[in-house]
Amino acid sequence: MESAELLKRIRDEIQRKVEVPAPEWKTALQWGKEWGLARAQTNQMLTAAVKNGIMEFRTFRIPMPTRASYPVPHYRCVSSTNSSR
């Protein structure tokens, strides 16, 4: 198998691994719309929330309209029962 053919097989396999996040996982864009904040403000809030243990993030490979799939970070609230506050 040629090198270019091997690379194509690897890329094809990666693109097939699409994940569907549960409804509680939202992108920064979705949180920003829900909160009524601009992108920069939303990113600041999400970064602070993750740093302080209020939220967590995970990257999901989701389907995209212009390509097969793409890794996109998603965020969700950490359960208050796990919090020491």
C-alpha cells in the first residue's frame, strides 16, 4: 500500500467517528445565544466556569455541513451535588 493511500484510509476512518452529544452539552455559540452574550464574553465565562469547577468541557466530533465531521468543544454544568460549596 502506498503512503498516500494509507493516509487516505486513516483520514476516512477518523471522519467516520461522529459523536452525538447529549442535550446538556452545548457549544460556546449555543451558550452565548442562551445567555445573550457576545462570543468573547461567552468564552471568558466558560473559561472561568471550567477553571472554577462549575462547568466541564469535552470535545465531540460532530457532523458538519461542509465536511464529514469536525472536533468541537462542548460545555455542560457540573452537578451541584459534586460541588463542595
